[in-house]
Amino acid sequence: MKPATRMERIGTETAFEAAARARALEATGRDVIHLEIGEPDFDTPRNVSEAASRALLEAGETHYTAATGIAPLREAIVADVARWKGISTTPDQVVVTPGAKPIMFFTMLALVNEGDEVIYPNPGFPIYESMARYVGGTPVAAPLREANDFRMDVEEVASLITDRTKLLVINSPHNPTGSILTEADIRRLAELAVERDLVVLADEIYGRLQYSGEPLSIATLPGMADRTITLDGFSKTYAMTGWRLGYGIVPEWLVHHFSRLVINSVSCTNAFAQFGAVEALTGPQDDADAMRDEFIARRALMVDGLNAIPGVTCVMPHGAFYTFPNVSSFGRSSAEIADHLLYDAGVCGLAGTAFGKHGEGYLRFSYANSRENLRAALERVGESLAKLERTGELVGSS
């Protein structure tokens, strides 16, 4: 028995693999500080959980919903994106999904033919490349370089566009580097999309966690509303990762295709969870704001602490909750350094290459952990790298 050959083209998200290795290490009695998973360490705001509970226990919202989501949530999303993003849309253009990843997958399935090219940021969220390759497309990496503050080089993107290019993926604030695209970057990318007739998948899942500059959604620019799929969700802003709630703002001509993909894959998104999402958008924002403020404080702690470690440099991220320190001075691969820090120091981060080949020389540390644990992690990392520099001996899983 053999799987379909298409399964050879699908990748994975190594954060979950790293977390599994860290848990296995913990099972032996080792203490591990987890900085690998992109998950807020806060509880979902209580008012959100209570709203979902009422929908479940009192209103009996346990049945199928419309494939694209319940009307109250789609209406709340329309109001929210108008307020925060300046996007003018209608409930009919909102597609609610179980997590935001289906929006990536549906975009690729609905648009990308065999051999079509998909330009995506590298390093970047690994599912962009994985899904593009899985559906038969050709992923084309747009390198993000530290010298450019880990932003897309828009003229390099222009040089990558060919007659086969179908889709451009952008992500700002960016995972794993925490970079943001400038207004000039976004305007130039929009011009390229219009000139070369490209569709843009704008991943704005970290949009409410941008710490500098003014956010600009590419969908609001001239000619872009009808060629942009805007991806967002509830996991990062409201600490709702386990709820699995995301959505896309989809051009009218594409909504029917997304709806059919929902019906063919998941039927609909959890009913009572959607009522919790309505409360997340329309209720008090105090918890979300407090979490954002805490991330800003942790960002400074991590960047200052990493830059104080000999041999490590780290630029200041402008959004999300990750640092992307440069560890190339140690002369070892990112994967070797990440393994060493896990098994020698008990600190679980990710190799930059978990996000593509252009992540070599870097690590990703999530600062979605307490300040106490972050300080302890920094101390352990500093001691472990100093020992590596002194002895040249790597500690690994073997």
C-alpha cells in the first residue's frame, strides 16, 4: 500500500515537532522553557468564553451553520475590518473557517494551476510553500534579509514575477522575524499586482500586534479590493488558538469557490465558538490591549537580553511576538544551535531554517512566555553558547 504521490510534496510546521521533542525531554525529568510555539500564554478573555458557553448551554447552538459562517459574526467582522483596517466589504465576502490556515489552502486550491508560480516570503510561515507545492504550483522564494530589516525587497519581488506568476503572498507583521512592510513597500507591491495581474494573499493574522508605524492593508489601495484575499483570525489577538477560528475577506468573484471548498472539507465552523468570536470583536478590548502591552515589554526584555550575549545580535521586531536572533558567528547550522540549546540548556526555540532556507544563521524565539521564564531562558542561552564557544562541543538529541 502506498500513499498518493502528492503526499511527497506536502511539508509540515516544525514548531509542533520541536514541542514534541521538548515534551519528551521533560518526561525524563528535565526542565524546559518553551519558546517554540506561536501561541499567546494568556487565557481567552472571560467574556468571550462566557458568550460561547451561553451559546452552547443556553441557546443550543450545536448545529450546522452556513458554510461561510453565522451572519452575526460575518457582520461583526465587516465592522471590525472597517474600523481597524479601513477595508470596506460586505458580510457576503466574509468566509469563516476553523483556523486561518484553511484560507491559505483554499486560496491555493482555488487559484493555482499546475506550474503556476507563487511568490512568498522566505523565511516565512512554512505552510505558504507547503501548500503551493502540494497543489502543483511552483513556490518562488522572495528572500527576507536582515540588511533590509527582514522586509520584502519590492524590486527583487518585481524581478521574480514571470508570465507564470499567479499569486503573491505577503505577511505583515511577519512570522518569524517580526518585521513589517512599510507603506511604500505595500503601495509598490500593489502596483506590481495590478500591472502584472496578480492575486495577493495578505496574511494579517498579527495585524493588531503591530508596535510601530501605521498599519496599511493592501486591499484598501486602488485596484486591490478585487484581487486581494485578506486573512485574519482570533488566535493571536484574543489568545484563542485552540478555538480554531479564522476568516478571509474574499473578492466577490471568488466567494462561491471558497464556499464550495468549505462544504467539501469541513461543512462549516463550530457554531457556538462563532458566538464567542462575536463577543471577542464587539465586547470589551481590555484583555487584548493588556496582552499587547505585555508583549511590548517582553520584546524589549528579549532583544536587550539577546544582544547582551556575546556572538548574538538581534534586530528589534516591529510586530508579532517573536525575536529572530543572528547566531551565525558560532559557525554551526541553525538546526545544530537549536538542538544544542534544547538539550544543553533546556530552552526550546526553532531553527531559522524551519521557515525556509533563507532562515539559515538565525533562531526564532517566541516571547509568549512570562518575563520570569524569559529572563531564565536568556541566562541559560548565554551560558550554553559561551560553553559552546569555549569547547566547540555540541549537545544534541543523539
